[in-house]
Amino acid sequence: MPTEEITSGKFAFGLDQSVAITASGECARVIGRAEHLNSENSYLLRYCAADGRATESWWGESALCAT
């Protein structure tokens, strides 16, 4: 069964952009992005967690804000 490719090309945040994790206020740098058919865009972030650990983790677009 053929599928139609849908490409929005619209990410709220760019690569290497500074963002904040809304729930914690932690500042991060976008190091990767992913778009999905059935969920919001995701961003791989690199940041220093509140406990001091260097961390990389995927976050949904709705959990982030620009800084």
C-alpha cells in the first residue's frame, strides 16, 4: 500500500540553539532533532543537570522554551 510522505520541515528549535527545559529551568544546547508521524518533534539536548552531571537526553518540543 503506497504511503504519502508528509514533510513539514518545521522545527521550533535549531541545531546548536540554546533552550531551557520548562519544568526545571535547566539550560541546554540542541544537538539533534527528530520528527515523528504520530507525536511531537523531539530534541536531543546536552546540558548540565541540576545535580551537576553532564547529560544528553531526548525531550519533546512542548517541554522546551527558547532562551
